[in-house]
Amino acid sequence: PTATKSEYWYKTKYSVDPLDKALAKWKNPPTVPALAIPGPNLFIPTDFTLKTKPTEDLSVAPAPPDMIIDSDAWRVHFKKDNRYGQPKAYAFLQISQGQDLFGEGTTPHTSALARLLKASLQDALNEDSF
């Protein structure tokens, strides 16, 4: 369509056309399989009720965790969840390598391998925690 009218202030050309044909197309759009609503997100909670009632006495200071293993290879602590009685775990790992990986013998190759190991561990451990 040709612009046959002019706007008052800036004299911009425009035209006015009926939308009957466009509206008919918009009422029955074609189906595009690539455009679809995604499935439900399993990580968005829907039930916010507590599974168990809190049992912890908040007037008493919490006790520190008990050390159940203390060796050269492991140091393991245990502390029961007194608030909800649910199992919970935290793991803190420190991987010590000899001088050949991080010391004087460090090469770009060993440095890249160490970064790859760290990234792989983080990816594997964080898979379902986002």
C-alpha cells in the first residue's frame, strides 16, 4: 500500500488499510511444532507443608557435632538434625597432590588436567542442585 496521508507535525507519510484479511489469518494461525510450552519444572515445589513438626528446643544452645572418625586419611563428624529429624549431609573434600602436579614440576598439561578434574567434580556434584 502506498502512503497517501501525512502526519500533522512532522509530515510523515502513512496509510490506513483495513485489517480484515490479517485478522482472519491471526484467528487461525498455523501450528509450529518447534514452538511449544515446556513440560512442568520438577524443581518448583507445589507442597509447602512441613513433613514433620519441629522438635528442637530453641531455648537450649545447639551442641557441636561429634567426631566419629579421626585418622590421617579421614575426619568424619556426625550431628543429628534435632529440628526436623531429617537426614542431611555435607561433604568437604581436600585432594592433596604431590609436587609433580602442583609443585615445581607443574606444566600447562598438569594444570589443565587439575582444572578439568575440578570442573568435572563440580558438574557431577551440582547436577541436581540448581
